Amino acid sequence: MAWFDEAVFYQIYPLGLVGAPWSNDYGPIQHRMQKMLPWIRHIKELNCDCIYLGPCFQSGSHGYDTTDYKTLDCRLGDNQDLVDFVAAAHEAGLRVIFDGVFNHTGRDFFAFQDILAHRESSQYTSWYQGLHFQGDNSYHDGFCYHSWHGYDLLPQLNQRNPEVLSYIQDVIRYWVETFDVDGIRLDAAEDMDLDFLRGLRRVANEVKPDFWLMGEVIHGDYTRFVQPDILHAVTNYQLHKPIYSAHNSHNYFELAYNVKRIYDLAGQNPLGIRLYNFLDNHDVSRIASLLENPAHLLPCYILDYTLPGVPSIYYGSEFAIPGRKEDGDEGLRPELHLSDYEGRDLPLTQVIRRLGNIRHAAHSLSYGAYQEQLLTNRQYAFSRISDGGNPGGRSVAIIMVNNDDNPYCFDVDNCGENDFVGGLWGIIAVKMTSSVDYGARRFRQRMDACE
């Protein structure tokens, strides 16, 4: 199995975390990325395995309007700063993946600038979709082009052009050779040409063993993208809303239905569709702001760590910080100072650390088959059982979550007292061997607020 099948991910939005200006004037280099180095120790202490860095290459604003794929954004530092960060993460035993914004560029990208300068005579007119020199756009350039979701700031690359594919493949090679990156999260993957994605997978297979390609897919059929010759994994947006909604509405039926639907789509194989699970990220409201009852942070994170897929944490959410989508990107991507949280008794942070321990100890949470055990509006229990053919041997994890204000007891029939791996209120993990005498175990799910 690959490293990413057992990983816990930690997402950082670098421009926000270090307090960089929201607009880039391409001025002197500011070595703000060095502020991120102390976070490596914190991430390791949370028992995470991989850092996912949001866009960090030169752009005009938020990072998704890339102007230079081979240069660290001057608001963050220079390339050596990124080399040093990845090396420090590797030394700590953490892998690093970059945000690959390959569906579109910024208007300051060299190819688009050449079109602005030379119009029909530019050698890059075939690099962008829908480019024609009749009509106009919101910038009044005197020509039109396809842009991502109608934002003219983001002209869409022509992924059917072999030159474009070759250029982006060279970017991936450069990232591996220069920064030693371990994988890429592909922005807007659902809008990308499948043959283009196949071309990226080919180079991913060449540059490094188990180099990971994960695509941002919000809508559509996951099986279209997770294929042996396309992507390894996709973002599990289809489970994002049901997790918090199930708690706010006291309706675990909605969540269980979606879990089963996705699991059936994966052929009832936990690795049939590799999924990147999340409670929040840089594009959606923080989970602490989505939940009506802060006590529900606990069951939500238990689900993040135990449902089929790999879990992730968005920087700062381990401290239960708020953030609402309607307040703009700045509110979702704030500057944070780790010193403001160190040394404080933060229950949610401790819970997440323990969840990481359990995730690593119980291989069934990575490889185990999913089976529903109990379902009511306010209680939901399921098992993850792996057989002897999986890494770590045969093991079982029993998970229960409770959105009620009162404790609930649940009798577990296939959980032994011996070879106990670990537990955290709603999780029991047991190493299964032929010598274990399985008996019933009473399982009490507590509802403790993580404030």
C-alpha cells in the first residue's frame, strides 16, 4: 500500500497564515515563509503525516492566478525558503504536497502577456481556450477568452494543446527536482480535460515512487477521475455537508445514506475510490462556525478520522477558530501565530492528537471494510474491519457518534478485551487474533464540549 493510504493531512494556506498582503505588487522579496517553520513541530505533534501547502507560487493575488510556476511568491520568500521548508518537513518525517493550479493561469503569466502584446501574432494564441479577437472582456483587452467560471482574472488553459501539457509536465518535474515535493493537489480538477490529467499521471509515475495526485472535485462522479491512469484520489465534497448537517438537524440518516452511497460506488472497497475527507478548508466555512452546538466538534472529528478515506485538518481548526464563507476569503484564510495557542489547555487539540494516535495504531481505519452497526436520528455506529491480508494484520474498529445531549450506551458484539489498541469515547480499536475470545462490551458515547 502507498504512504497516502495511511496518512493524516494538514492543510496550510501559506499567504494567509503568514499575513502576506492580499495583492502582489511584485516588490522586494519578503521571507515570510520562515514563519511557517515552527508549525512543522506542531503538525508533527498532532500526529499528522503530510502537509498540504495551498498555492505558494508567484501570483497576482490569492495564489490561484499563477504568474510563474517555478518561482515562490515574493510575498513568501525565494525558492530557497521553500526548499528549506520541505527539507525541514522531511526531516521531521512529514511529506509535503503542493497546490497545482493547472486549469488556468493569471493574466500576468508570460503566455497571456505575450498575447496582450502581440495579439494575433503571438505564438501562444493556442494556449488558451476560446480565444478570439472579436468582442471584448471585462478588462477591455479587445479580445475574448474562456475563463474559469466567468472570472476573467483566470484565463483557462487549452489542455488539448500538446505544448501546454508538455509545459505543465516540466513544471511537475521541476517541483520534484528543486523542492523534492511528494505530490500535488490539482485545483479545479473537475474542469480539466481527462487526457490532460492522464498526461499528468504519466509524469507523476516517473518522478517519484508513490507520487500522489489528488484532484479537487466538488460535483460529479468520483469514479470518472479516480482511475489507474488518471488520479489517485479526490476531495470528498459529497460528505462535507452531511457531516455537519447531521449534527445540526439531529439526523444521522442523511450522513449514513451518503456514506453508503459513496462506499457502494467504490465497490464496497475502502480503497475503491480514494477519498480526501475534510470538515473545512480554504473555500468553505470553518466547522466551528457551521455547527450550532460546539460539543459536536468531537463527533465530527471522530467521523473525519474514521470514515472511509483519509482525514485532514485545516490550519487553525484544531483550535476551533471561527470563519464564515460569507465574510470573504480573508476570514477563511487568516494570519495565525502559533505562540497564541501554545501552552494552553485546548481540549479539541488534545482530541485530534489522540485521534491521530488511534488512526495510526488501528490499520482497520485505513484499510478496513465499512459496515453500519446502528442508526437512529441521534446515534450512529459502524465498524471498520480489516482482514489478515492488509498491513497491520486483522483488526477491528468500532465507531459510534452521538448528537444527543445525553449519553448513550451501545452493546458491541465483536469487540474483545484483549489486544486493546486504543480508544477515545466514540472509538474502540482492537487487534484481532485467533486467540481472542470475543464477548460483548458496553460502549458509552459521551458528549463533552470542546470549547
